Amino acid sequence: MTTVYEVAVRAEATLGEGPTWDATAGHLIWIDILGSRVHTYHPSSGRRTVRTTEQHVGAVKPRAGGGLVLNLRDGVGLLDPDGAFRWLHHEPVPGRRANDAAVAPDGSLWAGTMRYDEAAGGGTLTRLTGDGTVTTVLPDVTVSNGTGWSPDGALMYYVDTPTRRIDVFTHDGELVGDRRPFAVIEEAAGFPDGLTVDADGCVWVALWDGGAVRRYTPAGDLDRVIELPTPRTTACAFGGPGLGDLYVTTARVGLDRPDPFAGSVLVVPGAGKGLTQPAFAG
């Protein structure tokens, strides 16, 4: 099967990441972590915006009341619709930065961190509620990455990239348990990075240094591979009309030769059927 992809946003992001479809605004939010930039893209008009943050930004998600929640180097902050910023949780740790984050079905933010030097056990996954309550869900991870939930919210999928696994947990509100491997990425295929879950409960994962997105069935079986033209595919999300288009962010950091696609946002039209993502309840 031939996959038809397009360049949705021609860009040169150093570390493009975190695509999120904001259904209320009708646009895609995505970030450049090391470029400290938050981007939006409106597929219907082609309009784009760029906002620079004062710190490296690991993830940005819409808020239920308007504005954005940002997973930043030194903690999690709130950006109001009028542009005012305040910290929800401020916890600077020398040598550590924010990475991927996701909003759970109950509206809580599950925010990951990692060390700049990627030292083993230097990262965390924490759960933040709208009132700023913080719970460390997973301590001692290395590169906290893709997080997502099954359509019924009973399962949580999670990637700590160096393990080369997607793990699955039982999920009951703020608690997770019974961690077990869901899928293992073989060495030749790259490293698992960001992920999303579709309406059928299948898990889609972008492969860093693999130049591809894979889909796994709820049973953990690989049933589709979308090959893309640049090696550092970082994350994926469904968006557009009917949530049928798969957007994929990419990176150019560390590449040893010019790559015309690296750092751009790619899209695979009609790839599947996504789930509406909840907004952060804060």
C-alpha cells in the first residue's frame, strides 16, 4: 500500500514535537522544544502563528476555559487568552527539562520530564489537576515521552524512549498499575517517541530515527507502517475535518546532512479516525 503524505507546514524546527488538534479553534498546535516556540496551523486557511516562550517548552495543550497549559523547563504554566502567564507548578531542577505531555479523560495533565544529558532515571511523569495538585506517577524514568488512553479510559499507554517499548497500564482516575509491555520496537526500526490512540483503540507511535509511524491493534499486533521521508519523526496526532488526517512532527537536531523535510509538519490525509482530545481542566 502506497502512503500519500503531504507537507502541511514547511518549517525548520530544531525539535518539532507535540502535535495537538484544538477542536474548538479548528487548528493544530505544535512546538519546537529547543527553539522555544509554540506554533499553530489552520488547515482550512493555511494561516500560521508563532509564539516564543522564555524557556524550552516540552508540550502545549488547550485549556477548557481558553488559553493554553505549557509544560516548560522549570514547571507547568498557564497562558490566559489575554496573554497573561502564571505558574501552576514551579519546580526548577538543574539539568532537567520538560518533555511530552498529555491530557487524561478527566482533564488532568500528565507531564513528562527528562535530563538534557538523558541520564538514566533523571526524568518523571507527574499528574497535575486544574487546582495545581501534583502527584508523581512515575519516578526514575529516562526520557518520558508518548502518553495516551484507550477510548474507554481504562488503559494508559506510555513510552520511556530508551526502553524501546510502549507499555500499558490499567488506569483508574489518578492511579495507574499493572504495568506491562504492549509493544516492543526492534532496534533496526528506531526508538518509540510520541503516540496517539485512535477511535478503534489502536495505538499509533512515531519512530525517532525510524522515519515512520506505526499502528498497533489493541492486542499489540503491528498492522500498519507509514514510511515518511525524514528519519526523526517525533510525534503524531489526528486532526482536520472528522479527525481523519494524521499530522506528524519531525526534527532536524543531530542530523549530519541536509534534509528538506526535517523540522516540517507532515500530514497523511485520511489515515484513520482519531479521538477528540480533552482540554486541560484548569
